[in-house]
Amino acid sequence: MKQRGTSIDIDRVTKFFDVGAATPFQALAEVSLRIRPGEFVSVVGPSGCGKSTLMLMTAGLLGPTTGEIRVADSKLTQPLTDVGVVFQDDLLLDFRSAKDNVVLQGQIRHLDMAAIKNRTSELMDQLGVGKAASLYPRQLSGGMRQRVAIARALVHDPSVLLMDEPFGALDALTRLQVRHDLEQLWMNERPTVLFITHSVEEAVGLSDRVVVFSPSPGRIVQEIEIDLPRPRPLALGEAPALSLHADRIYGLFEEMGVLSGATLHALNTRTSA
């Protein structure tokens, strides 16, 4: 199996904001997590539980209050450079074409532009937006824009891919298709992925392992291995084992008081449909 990712070790990390204030806000309780090279790990949890904070710390854009993060066995003390990042907002530049938005990554990093242009065409074709290369963001659908953002995040062959609610702004059908495209691309590329989402279905459908967070301050409640064949079906109901994993996660949220029994029943009905 091709493996191009690297390890990420999150060791007893906490995060407080407004340290020194009378009542500092604790975003994360003590969190320890090891992500293996080339592994796809999702973090799910309620709003405000510190998921995005954890991702920003893994990118080196925020420092932990206590504990440390190591990438490729080196302590992270500054922004990570061998990384691609995808946010909920695609953040494309309106005055650049789709292709030029992707190659911008190579220009900023002063990379071999001939190789970057070839890589851009390859990625855009794989993600189904190759024919839209010359179009501008305003001419693209939301799903196409997000595919371009994913291509931009991968064009420099990073060993780590960080994704924060990347499908949150998409409609349900587009989310399914982009999720499928991402899984196919990850199977080819094998970066290490930390994927932040509210969607249990996305987490179970994409991941090797799902990490369930508690309400704020976020802590790891359980880690669930999703050791099932790939590619995964778009609808969890087509694979009963996937539905069982989703039910287990929803059950944890019910135990924590994040979901009520009635809400859980509605979600289970939808998942198994």
C-alpha cells in the first residue's frame, strides 16, 4: 500500500484562552492522540468542543497551553510547512482562474512550476474539475469550488492534510460526491489526514479511525476503528457495519447529553435508509 504521510503525535495537550484572566476559557482538556503515517482520522463532536482548535494547533498556528505536538517525531514549534489545509470556505481568489488558484501554492513556495502545472492538471482531472480549469470561481458551483480548494491543498504533495468542516457549506448530494472524490484521491495519495467534522456519516464513511470528543472542554471520549474495505459506499445503509459504527457514535452523544432520544431515533432512521 502506498504511504506518503507522516506521523502526528499529540501528547497531553490542553488549550486555555485569555490565560491570566479571572476566568480563562478552557477549549481542550488533556488530549493525547497518535496518528499513524498515511492514516485518515476524523474528529467528531458538538459545536464548541475544541475540534478546530486542535486542528489549528496541529498546523502550528496555535500553541498548546500545556503538552506538545510532534510531526514526524519533531516537536512543532512553528507553523507546519509540509501541510495542505482545507477549510469550510474554499477561500479561492476571485480574480484568478481555477487552475491559477491551484498553481498559486507552487508560486508562493517557489517550487518547480512546470511540475506544479502538470500536478495541477492531474489533480483537477482526478477531482472532476479538469474541464473547468479556465473558469473563475464565480462561474463554479460550490462543489466545484471545494474540489479546486482540495487540489490546491495537495498540489505540493504534502505529507499532512488538515481539513476543517470542508463540506459544511455544500448541499447533501454534493457532499456525498465530494466525499467520494476525496476518498478516491486519498487512496491514491496517502497523506496523513486529520479531518474535523460534525457529520458522523462523513467521519465513518471516510476514516480509518474516528475520535469522539466530549462537549467543551474537549477531551477524547472514545476512539473507534473503522476497519472496513474501501472504497466505502456513499450510503451507510448499503454497508450494515458502517451503520453500526454510526449508531455507536450517536449512542455516545446521547450518553453525553448532546442528543436526545427522539433526535437519535430520527438520525438512525435516516442513516439506515
